[in-house]
Amino acid sequence: MQDNQKEEKPQLTADLEGNYLLDKKSRDLKGIGLFYAPSGGNVHKVAKRIKQRIKDQAVDMFYIQEIRPEKFLDYQNLILVSSTLGKDAWNNDETDEWAAFLPGLQKINLEGRRVALVGLGDHIKYPNNFVDGMQDLADLVRKNGALLVGKTLPDHYTFTMSRAVEKGQFVGLPLDEDNEPEKTDARLDRWLKQVLPELTA
Ligand SMILES: Cc1cc2nc3c(=O)[nH]c(=O)nc-3n(C[C@H](O)[C@H](O)[C@H](O)COP(=O)(O)O)c2cc1C
């Protein structure tokens, strides 16, 4: 398995509303698809560390600029790594790569898939919007039928507000490489211990 694999032609069928459905090949796949953006910064660094840490599991890693949303259908289990670039950027297709990707993802039926989220943020500069962007991904994948796994208690984080907290938990794993990079390894290890059994259950 290699980083940024070239896209294969997807085997897709669609229902009457145009939603893509699972093909048999996808149902049989047990590996993990790790999707990340943007490339070249903290998100990319963390995505590579996650891939390295999941040793005995097949993990394919993709930069979302190099694939189409249908690629998600090749995986029963997905990890999505994103960063929050502020509300203005998040709502502006040109500056936020995940925001530009989401409209295409809206047509993808994710029923039966498990999705775990990792969100990069900065709790010092943006204490009122800490890792907000994770919530947009959580909302969309759940709307499309996926089961969200890997929620995190906010106990060991310092922040004032976050849209990504619901019912007392972050919808995924927040990481702050800008201010507390020394905490990332332990946070990843703890989270992966929790999430890998959930992803492969
Ligand atoms: C313009 C801009 C806006 C940002 N807005 C937020 C924000 O609202 N909330 C947050 O937690 N982090 C915010 N951040 C911090 C980034 O999410 C953080 O630096 C992240 O690690 C960047 O990942 P990258 O290097 O892969 O782009 C912002 C950063 C920039 C440059």
C-alpha cells in the first residue's frame, strides 16, 4: 500500500435518487481508508503518523485533491483528517479543501460504513472555535448513513467553545500541533486503541 495511490475506476450502482450504493467488492473490503487535506502541513504530518501507527491493519492513504468522493466506497472503515481554517475559510470553497470536497460527497451513500474523524486546530488563537470544522464532516457523513466512531471526552483540552462538541464529547479526536505538539503521540495512541476495535468491529 502506498501514499496517495492513483485512483481506480469505481464500480458503482445508483438508486433512483442517484445515490451511489455499495457494490459487492466494497462490502467485502475490510481495510481502512485514510483521507486527508490539506497537504504539506500539520494535517498531512498527522495522517502519516496515523498510518505508521496502524501496523497490522491495511491502511490506504489518500489526499482528497487526488481522488473523487466515490473512492470512499472502496472502504468499510474510514478515517478523515482535517483542519479548521475558520468559519470564513470553511465556507469558502477556494480556501478550504474539505469544504470544496463536501458537495461531491453529499451524493455518496455511506450506509454500513464506520467513520472516525481527526481535527487539527489551535486552541490559543481560536479558543471559541476550537476544531469547529470537524462538525461539518460529522454532520455530512452521518446524514449519508455512516456510523461515527472515535468520540473524545474534552477533559484534557483547554478551550472556551467548540461546535465539534455534542452531548459532552468531541465528535472526533482534536489535535493542536501549533501549541501542544508534545501531546499528539499520546493522544493518538489512546484514541487509536479506542477507535481501531470500533472501526473493525
Ligand atoms: C486562517 C486560519 C484560520 C484558522 N481558524 C481556526 C479555527 O477557527 N479554529 C481552530 O481550532 N483552528 C484554526 N486555525 C488553526 C489551524 O487549524 C491549525 O493551525 C492546523 O494545524 C492547520 O493545519 P495544516 O497545517 O494542515 O493546514 C486556523 C488557521 C488559519 C491559518
